[in-house]
Amino acid sequence: MERATLKQLALQVKELEAENTALKEDLAFFEGLIPVSEAGDEAGVRIDRLRVELDKNSGDMRYRMLVIHNAGKQAKEFKGTLQFLVKVRQGGKDAMLVLPSGTEQNSPKFRFEVRRFHRLEGALSVPDGGVVKSVEVRLLQGSIVRANQSVTL
């Protein structure tokens, strides 16, 4: 009976630890939505929770991120474009892909608007035989980089 009670208590402890971790992540997310100060970061925009996964079936690279705009006294919404710097190993050599390429520069696929926060997700093609090593995402306003974040795969 004592062993059964100890097992049950151990399971409860594990469940509570998992719940505590989830609550800490939620708290960190909501604290990130609060502006640091009125005179803080000039751009007021940042990337949070960037995830990049490779789809083994199609060979595409799927991305998901949360863009947070702490406007303060600034403009009510942020309009910008996404830019991806993808480090690829292909044919034994490293190469850097810049997406969107010259032909896709004005594509609506890479444009976004955000008032407070907005989830952006999509897929990008990777050259056949290329192995993605790392991805850097940039948020541009015109030609100025307002925020960036990198992920190593």
C-alpha cells in the first residue's frame, strides 16, 4: 500500500512539474506583450517563438513565428516584409539563399501587417539535394532591418 501511494505521489509530482513549465512559458509570452517603456525600442517589433521544420515528404521548409508590435505612442500598426537567409549545404559546399529572391520581391507572400501580435507561417522551397543548416528571419521596414532571429537546424 505504501508503494502504491509513493507511485501515485510521483505521478502527481511529474504532472505538476509539466503544468508548472507550461505556465512559465505562458507567463513569459504574456510578459513579452507588455511594452518595456514608452521610450523603448524605436521599432517596437520583435520575433518570438520562431520554429522552422523540414517537411521530409515535399522537401519544403515550414516556418512559424509570432510577431509582436509594442506600439506605445508610435504608429498603430507595423507594415513590413519578411526576408529569410537560409544557409544550405549542397554538393559539398555551403551556400546562402536570400528569400525572397529578386523575382519574388513584391510577392504578397512576404508582406505582413501587425497591430499587437500576429502569427506568421508558411513554406519555402529548398533546392533539391540541399541540406538546410540554419535560417535567419528578418523583419524589414523598407530596407531597414527592424528585428531578426536565427535558428540552427
